[in-house]
Amino acid sequence: MYNVHKGDSMFNIEEELKNLPDKPGVYLMKDKNNEIIYVGKAISLRKRVRQYFQSSKNNPPKVQAMVKHISEFEYIIVDNEVEALILEANLIKKHKPKYNILLRDDKQYPYIKVTTNEKYPRILKTRQMQKDGAKYFGPYPSVSAVNDAIEIIRNLYPIRTCNRNLEKDIGKSRPCLNFYIGRCLGPCQGNVDEGKYLEMIDEILLFLNGKEDKLMEIIEGKMKEAAKNLDFESAAKYRDQINSLNHLHERQKIVSTTHLIDQDVIAMARGIEEVCIQVFFIRSGKILGREHFILEDNYNEDRGEILSSFIKQFYIGSAYIPKEIILEEEIEDMEILSKWLSEKKGNKVNITVPKRGEKLDLVEMVRKNAMDMLNKYGDKFLKKARENQKALEEIKDALGLDVELNRIEAFDISNIRGVEPVGSMVVFERGEPKKSDYRRFRIKSRTTPDDYGSLEEVLTRRFIRGLEERKILKENKIEAKGFSNFPDLIMMDGGKGQVNVALRVLSSLNLDIPVCGLVKDEFHKTRGIIYENREINLDEDSLGFRMIYRIQEEAHRFAISYHRSLRSKEMFKSELDDIKGIGEKRKKALLKHFQSIEKIKKASIEELAEVEGMNKKVAEELYNHFKNKGE
């Protein structure tokens, strides 16, 4: 249990310094507006906090600048240094204090999930690991890396991609398009050998575990066996699989044949007011990818302090910790960080600083890449970050808010002609879209156009889910993410009516979050902001106006794209189902022959009649159906 000490309204810094305990903990420095401007940890709160208020000549520039703004401080007593480190990292991530080194573009990396907890497993992309009996691989450094791997797997193996509950639905419904074009064996039909299906899954697991050589041997054996039996079609399929694996193997740079453990290699390059930290992700001796992070460095911080802060913020939200973290230089908290990461992983994690050999060569390579990235993106990143900050301050001042706008959520409804109403939630953090937190809502309670009712449903679902997640996270002492992250400002696509719906939902859930509306003129162009029943118009050339315009357009685009995808799926699903004379066998034959609905639409009567199982009468029926629909 943490012991939190808060100052009273008549905070006397000199008196409070005398009462500081000689115990480990975390301290929070606050300004006159009660905003947290710095979070730090200490082995001894008494010794560490007092240092800030001693002779300013001995303090570094950042501390000298910060101390001038400290009006009071709080502290939290913990049991040991590791607890202090974890709490410090969580508080920095939550409050984004002005004088801390901040990882602005933190990411939640994607994983590949193999649902081995299901009878016929699937391969999925996910950003969260759960204790659900499935197998997880990653994290991968980019979404494209995950998409490439999944695409290769699905090209190699005809496994299912649907989310049907096969325990209940097996044999009760029609198979999807993938079954007809040979990209899925169709276990939903109830006639697939489970043993053969699981054999495919075992080979996929070999691939994901980095054992491509072993997998290659298995496939080569199958190819030779097929050729021996004169089954040349199967032999060609296996040959294509081998070519795909060889292509992937060539794209992955092998950096070690002796150290086959998972490693992250971290190095940095320094600019004038920014630093670039580069991370290379090495898995089983191969570089799977890399990522760079640009951090502001207005006070010329110590390199070790920057690296230490980065590691804490980078790994605090990571579901995966590698066996070894290789750094370019020693840092002060190395032993404590290693202990914390080991506890988080559940196995020993080594943090090393190489002096020679293969690992030093790796560090040099990463450092050179960091410098290259800094030269390419450093100035651009800082300029964009400063513009975003100014835009947020303009919006904050226009609304008269007293909170920093770190997270903004915007909501929109799309219901073209009242069909398939859907809602969208887009998220901007520090002025940039955070697409991993975007959410789509298929409206359940409305079948006719009712924007207000739809908004009420979307907002209620969003915040009830958030409250439930917060409760779970609090009970398990897990950091907030996803729905449990609440916004500093809600933006509604619309005027007073939409704003009032949001306020009513928030009030019913005892939540206090500012809500504004984004209104458009008669030409459907963003005009201004509705807040507290008044319209506020920003200069159209201002950064603040450009940002609200960008947010509104993004919310609208996201809602429309979801709505269109649902409509196209519905249309695609029913295109052949409702045509007289087209049953399951003919539907399957048509799709297998033409490969897509679009090609069927363009086919002549003669071409349609050539398909196995078709005749001229049904071909004419099909042809006329699409011809009449297009007129």
C-alpha cells in the first residue's frame, strides 16, 4: 500500500522539506496551477528532494529552470527501488510532465496470434496479449511486417479466417468465398480432417518460431513425394511455397549465428535540441525490423539519463521483453532496470554494454542508423510537434479550459439513407492521430435514421467499456490503455444537439469531461466550435482551426469508410444468393471459374454457360439480373 503525502493550501516548502522521510519513493513537483511539472524517484526522498532547493549554481540548467516554477510537491512512499521505478514510469506516462524526458511517439506493437485454444485455429493480428491459451508471436516492429507474415502464411496454407463459433455452427451455414476459391479448407462444413488441419498449424508454428529451415525440409519432402507419385499439381504448389519462404529469408538480415536469443539493440544520436533513439529488434539472430524515436532535448540532458528514461517509458507498456537489451553506454539505473524487466518478463533479462566483438558491431550499426534518422527527420519532427502544441494551446484558450489537451476523442455517425447506421471514434494524442485507439461501432439499437440515438448508444458503449476496463486494470495494477484511457476533450461532429447528447451520457456515468461540437456552414465546410451553448470562431488561417478541421474530417472519413465496407460486404454476400437458379453448387462453380463477382458481372451469356453445372437458361437469368441492375 502506498503512503501518499499531499501539501495543504498553505504549502510552505521549507517546512515540508524538513518533514521529508528518509525512505524510497516518488516525488511530484507542481506549479502554481497545481499542474505536475516533474516526476522523479529516489532511494531517499529526504536527500533527493532537498537537492533541488540547495544552491542553484550547482544545479543543471533544467533544474534551475524548473525550480523557479515549483509551488509545492507531493511524495509517495514505496517499499523498494523497483516499485519506485515502476511508479515513476507510470506517472510520467500518465501526466506527461513538462520537465521530464518524454517519449512522445510511444507505440503498442502488433503480435501474430495463433488461436490454438480453438478446434480449428486461426492466424490473427492483435495488439494485446491475453492469457487465453493461444500462442503469440512478436511484437513486430510494424503493422506491415505482421501483414506480410500473415499474407505469406495464408498463401502457403488454406486455413480459416472467419470468426465463426465452429463448436455451435459447424455444418449449419454456407461457406464463405475463401472456400470456393481454394483459400480455406472449409472446416465450417464439418468434413475437414482435424489432424491434417493441425498438421498445417504445426508447420505455421515452425515458421513463426523462426525455424524456416526445418519447415523447408518438410515441404521439400512433400514436393519430392508428390513428384514421385506423379502428382505434379501438388508438387508445383509445394515448389511455390518454398519460393515464398526463400523470398522472405532473403529479406531478413542475419546478424548472428551464435547468439540466437531475442535482443533489442538501443543507441542514440544527438542534435541541437533533439535526440534520435534507434531500436533494432533482433529475434533468433535475425533483424526483424527497427524503429526510431525523436525526443526533445531543450536542456542538453545527460546521455545516460535520456537512455534510462527512454527504456522505462518504452518497456512500461510493452507486453514483450527480450532476453537481452544491448546499450551503447552505461546508465545509472542499469541494475534496477534489469531487475524490474526480469520481474515483468518472468525470466532473467540482461542489460549489457559491449566493449568488443559482434555486439559492439551491432551497437555501432544502430548508432549510425540513429544519426541517419536524425538528419532525415529530426527538424521535421520538432517543427510538427511545436505546431501541434501551439494548435492545442489555441483550442484550449478559445474554450477557456484549464487542462492540457493531451488526448482528444472525436465522434461521428454515418447512416446513408438510413441503411446500416455506424459510429466512429477517432483519437488524437498531442495533435497526432493515434490509429491504434480508433474504434468503430455498428449501431445495434437503431434501424432508421436517428443521429442523436445512435450517438447516445456509441458514447454509452464507449465509456461503460472504459469504466469496466479501468476497474479491471486497477484491481490488477495494470497501466491504462485502450478504452480505459479517457480524453481531455470530446469533439462531436455537430452542434448543440450532439453536444447535449454527450453531456447527458457523461452525466449519467458521473464523468466530467469537456465536450464541444464542430459545426459546418451551408457549404458543409467547418465553421467553428460550439462550447457551453456558444459558438466560437477561430481564424481560418490559425493552427487551432486547421487542427479541428483535420480532426472533424478524420472522424467523418473513418465513419464513412466503415459504413461503405459494411454495405459492400452485405451486397457481396447477397449478389448470387438471390438469383433464381443459382444454388450452392453453381455459386461455387461460378466463383471458382471467374474468381470474383466483378468478372461474373462482365461475362457474356456464352461465357457463363460454359461454367460447369450451368445451362443457357440459368446463364441468361444471371446475365439479365446484372444487366437490369446496372441500368
